[in-house]
Amino acid sequence: MRIFFGILIGICLTIGATYISDSAKNGPGAAKIVNWEIVSEDSKWLSTTLQDGLGRLTGHPREP
């Protein structure tokens, strides 16, 4: 159980550090590591897919 918790903490720290690093870069020539607009779109898609799947499993479909 500790190993999974450690992996989860590591993932969160990596994403958080990357976000902070990208947020600190300003200016016209600043190259960001991650395109956060695409991450936002993908996370919305993943969230919707997971909600739909959970709704099918429990018999409570998601409202549109």
C-alpha cells in the first residue's frame, strides 16, 4: 500500500512542479514545457468518460 501511495505522491509532485515552472515563464519567447489547454481538454474528456462508465456500472446514467 505504501508503494502505491508513494507513486501517487510522486505523480502529483511532478505535475505540480511542471505547472509551477511553466507559470513562472512569461514573455514572448518563453517556451513552456506543457500545453495546458490540451491537458485541460483531455482531462475533461477523461472525466466525462469515467463518469459515463461509472453511471453504466451503477445504473445511474449521467445527466446531459
